[in-house]
Amino acid sequence: MKTTNEQVQNDCAERLRQKIERREAHLAVVGLGYVGLPLAVEMARSGFKVTGIDCITERVAHLNEGRSHVGDVPDKILAEVIHAGRLSATTDYSILRSVDAVSICVPTPLGKTRDPDISFIINVTEQICSFLPRGLLVVLESTTYPGTTTEVILPRLTRDGWRVGHDFFLAFSPERVDPGNAQFQTHNTPKIVGGVTPTCTELAALLYQQFIQHIHPVSSTEAAEMVKLLENTFRSVNIGLVNEVAIMCNKLGLNVWEIIAAAATKPFGFMPFYPGPGLGGHCIPIDPLYLSWKLKTLNYQARFIELADDINSHMPQFVVTKLNDALNDRSKCLKGSKILVLGIAYKPNVSDVRESPALDILRILREKGSEVHFHDPFIARIELAGNTIESTPLDDQLLSRSDAVIIVTNHANLPYARIVELAPLVIDTRNACRSISTGQDKIVKL
């Protein structure tokens, strides 16, 4: 005969399983940014009732009107699920009393000392504890260090005597969002899922199977946390390597882009990565440092991670040095020169400036006394050192009057041929001008 605890576990798990399979579960997503909003929309489009929770009142109001702030979620698609009553947004956490599963998609930035800041995760967990209904499935998606789910979230959810896998279910499923990627979005990017118990893994995988094409379960939350860090550490380290190769080629008088293109002809054993002015975005510059920090607590130095971070972090200064040398060759000084920075976003064709190396390049140039302007078709203004800087319209007069143009972000709709034609000097950090037949003598490559 089953014990009471076993019966509670089976009842809670079976009830949630049936609700998920029938698309009758009420789902919540906490954090409606680049990760949370696309996730909430996919949940709603698959037939679930979804409530999004966010602390920004203006954002919540716009979402309820069908206005999206995320480029990967068009207004039309958002409006469809809002008007159908399948998705709504709120700032009120008390809605958690009535939900069956909640996905946590809040930021995990680095602090001023470059240590993990998981305060957003902690704050959301405390809110969940205040309204915790029996049988709730909690899935953390925010990128963090291995052990966060069981060391930070689990103790809080169990402090009133509730047992994981019995009274509630807890899992980690790392976000894999790539803003602006038209091929791979939430529904067709494979999803990693790891639960605290096998039942937790099973239920989390079942939930995500309803709106994501492929689910890959792993043995634990720690394994799932480590998967995400490996993915972005792999990219960070390889970009660090190719950035150092770019520095080497500069000293050897070689064209790094030619070298990479030639190496990429090898059909096995080589994967091309490309240099640039530094790393940006919400993942690659940050996530590996979460792993490095965790390993320091275990008395181990993650040497590859720290070396790659050092190289990548100094690339904006390398770009400015290239610019300075090129100006000197033309009998000009960096101080007082008119410099136009093209592209402020951290990657092409998005409006996201998080951790963008362009911000560091702007800062360094201003500190050295340059007259700096920027143009970005996706970004109207930025805040830099307490000042608001407006994007300058890109016209012939601006190009011809600039002493140099630095291509930092290779947006697809920039007129590169016209830029090379009119600008006296172009520092091309992205090889954006590779196909231009004239004016190559004006171009200085990374």
C-alpha cells in the first residue's frame, strides 16, 4: 500500500502531467525580455494560458496593447495571442497562486567586481515562495553557475517542509536565444532540461515538448547549467584565439581574413571563427566568467577562460591603436580628429547594445580628445558616462568631413561602397568592405 508521501507525489505529478498534455496548465514567465517574451509567446501560440510577469510597468502596459519591444517578436504575432486571451502581462506576483508552472527568465549580470549577480533570481524565488501552490513546476532559464538551482532556489522552496519531487518540481533549462537569428528561434532550437529529481526532469521536458521541437534531457540541474556555460565558453575561447591571431597577423604584416578564409577550405578539423572589436551581448562576455568564479570557490583557476576574457576585453583598445597608427601615417593626431563610429549594437541587425565593444571604443576615443559621432540605423541614442548621445544621420557631408570611420558593427543595410568612396580613412573591424573593388587603399583591416 502506498504511503501518504508517495500518494502526494503521484497525485501532484499526475495532475500536472494531465494538465500539460491537455494544454490546460496555466503557465507563467517571469521576466519579459529577449528570453522571456519569445518563450511566453510560443507557449501561448501552442494553446496554453500564459501570464507574463515583469517589474517594468510601461513594458507591461505596452505588451497588453500588443506592442512588442523585442525584435524577434513582431507586433502582429504578439497581438494575436494577446487579443485571443492566451497571453497577458502583469507586475503582480500574486497571480502565481493560480499557475501550474513558472519559467524564470531574469537577468544574471556581473557585478562591479565581475562576480555573479544572482540577486534577480533570489528576488523572484522569494516571490514564488510567498505564493507557492502545491504541485508547481519551477524552471530556471537564466544563465548561471553550476549549483545555483540546488544551492540557491531549492533551499528557499523547501524551507517550509515541502519536498522537491513531491510537493513541487524544480528544473533548469538554459535559454539559447540568439537575437536576430531568422533560422533558429525558440520553437526550433533544441532545449536542454535537467531536473532535481527524475520526476522533475520528466515534467519539465513534457512541458517544453508542447511548443519546442526537440528536448534533450540531462541527468541533473548542474549538468544543464554546465551545458550552457560550455556552449558560450567554447565561443569565447575560440573568439579570443582568433582575436590573438589577428594581433599576431598585424605584427607579421599578414591579412588575418585571408588566413582564415584559406584555413576554412579544409573540410575537416577546422571551424572558422572571426576576429572583431571585442565581445558583446548578454551571454558570451559574461557566462564564462560565471564558470570561472565557481571554479575559484573550488581552488581552481579556469585559465583558458581568463586568458580569452583578457584578450577579448582589450580588443577595443587594439582598434583604437590601429586607428591612431593609421592617422599618424596620414600626419594626423587622434586628439581633435573627427571620428565616426558605425554601428553601436553588439551584433548586426539588432538594437541591443548590452556589453557592446562599441561603447568602449567611444569611451576611449572621447578620453583621448577625439570628436566622436556614431550612426546606427537600429539605435537612436545611447547613454555613455551619464551623457545621452544621439545617432547622427549618415549623409555624404558627415562621411567626407570625418577624419576616419570605424566600422564596429556590420549592419546589412549600411552603404559600404559609399562610405569607402567618401571617407578619407576606414577602419574595418568586421571585413565588411571585402567586396568593394575601389578605395581599398583607404581601408585598414583589423
